[in-house]
Amino acid sequence: MIGARAWAAAAASAAACVPAEGAEAAAWTVYGWAEVALGCAVLARPSAFAGLDQVIAASGVRRGGLAAARLRALRAFAGPVPRYYPAAEPPGPVPTVAGSTWHMCAALAEFCDALPAHRGHVRVPDRAADHLWWGEKYRPSARRGHLVVPGRDYTGLARRLWMRLPGHPAVLVDVPRRAPEPWRRVWRGIHEGAHLDHLAMAGETPDARPLASCGDPAGPSAAEFGPGLLAAESYAMAVELVALLESLERGEGTVAGCLRDGLAERIGRLPGFPGCLRPVGRTLRRAAEHGASELAALPRLAATYVTGPLRLLAGDEVALPARLRTDLLGRWEELTRRCPAARRLMTDVRDIHAEEVSDISTTLVVQ
């Protein structure tokens, strides 16, 4: 099994390989290092932080935006924070959100507004393990055996709570959330559960081997960082869209409401919201209640929570295990046959994509 120091060094190196440049790359790298630091704290081995320290010292990244504050606070669990750790200062200007992303937001908001609003849900115990069990019915490739570890000590210091650690391919750090129980259940049982299914399948299926970043199956997965994280969030958000329609069919209107609010949140935290949008309709009004926070310096990652699942469900190629993709699209196709709003959404997404291709083609010059 890979050692704690080797795991941390490999994970920190993977976190620095991001599809961005300049200030956005620095902010994204530090964002990933904060997630590695959470894993180091969970392992509670000084050698883990030593591996992270080694990579950060050699990186030259000295400003990391808001995520640097989380990184430094988590590093403090192992003693004084080294002086070379990035400061929580703005890393510089980052790109703006593309116009096509705002068009996707409008299409998603229109879809949400077209769905009926109902109340009612089945109560379950308010524990992470029970939430994961409950969410299995909504996750197309549900797996069991995920490891849940206590995370109360990291309250307020964690964003991504799913990870691969030495000794287990799919771990959920159970950090308390302030939201009411139905929202916590949806977040853990559906969104984080989808990520855990993804990690577990990446460790058990041959078609997922390109996602493995280490030879040891207990090493970090590329699904946790950089381009792999974009694919992972696209998948988890697509599972949320499947669950939104299925929860309405099951009569769990409260669950559907939580999922719709979650989609509104993802729109609202886009840097520069509302962009070119007119915030009318329930979904966009809800979106206006949220801010970008750490994602203000991560426009591509923030946009992927909206555009990624829509493109995936519309048929775009995404680096996922084949079985994961097949199970997901099979459920979605069944739902779209029964839901006119979903069919309109997919038509809108394909039209936006066609316009993007057309815009790009007009800029090409043949020499």
C-alpha cells in the first residue's frame, strides 16, 4: 500500500496540473492543495503533511486567494505553518465567464421553472451512512462499502469531502453542515454519493484505468484534480438532474426542491453573476442569493457545475468509466421520454453548442 507521504506528494503534484494559466492556475492549485491537506489531517500522520510541504515548497506559488486560508488552517493541525505556504491574497485577474455559459444557465433555469412543485418526503436517520444508503435509488451506478470517517474537527475548513486515501478507494469525510436535514441528505446521498461511486468504480473496472494517477489503487485518483475533477463534477451534477426528475415521479417533492435550489446555487456562484442574464423566474431569483466565494477566482471550475452535466447528458464525450456513462445516460433517456421539459432542455443545449461551433468557425483563417 502506498505510504502517507508518497500519497500526499502524488496528490499535491496532481493538484498542480490544472487546465488554466496565470492567476486562475494558482488559485486552482491552492484550492486542490487544501483538499489534499484535509486528507493529510484525516490520516493524522506527520509524514503526510511532509509530502504536501515538499511539493508546495518547490512550486513557487505564493498567493492562492481564499482557499489559501483553508490550506493554512488545515496545515496548522500538524504544527506551525511553513513560511513558504501561499498567502490568502488575490492571485490576480482571471478570465470572465463565457457568453455560452450564461446561455446554458438560462436554459437550465427555464427547465427548473417548468417543473411542478410538490411537497413531501420520506424521513431517514440524519447520519452520513444512512444518507448514502438512501441516495442509492437515485444514483445510476450506486456502490456500497464507502468508508465514512468523522470530520467534526474540520468544520468550516473543507469543501470537497470525497477522496481516495491509502487503504481505501472511496472515503467520505463527515464534516457537519448547517443546512436542514433534507439538504444534507441530498448533498451526501446523491451528489457526494455519486462521487464515491465514481471513485469506487475507477478502482474496480479496466475501462477506468486512465483515471488512475498512481500505480497503487490506494493512491490519488485523477478524478479528484484538474481535468479529471471537471469530469467528476459533470457526472455528479448530471446525477442530480436525474434525481430531480425521479424524485418528482416518486412524489418526494422536498427532495426535488432541494435539488432545484442546488442548481440555482451553482448558477448564482458563477463569477460575475448575473452576467447577461435577466434574473427573472424562481430559479434565477434564488441564484441571486448566492455568491461565488472561493470559486470567484475559478471561472472554469464554477462553470463546469452548470455546463458539464448538460453537455454530458446531451452526448458530449467526458472522461468517465464506460459503465458509469452507460448507466447514467440510460436513466436520463428514459426520463426524457416522459418529460417534455427535459427534451426541450437537451434541444437548447445542442443549439447552444451548435452556435459555439459556428462562432469558432468564423474566426478560422485559411492560409
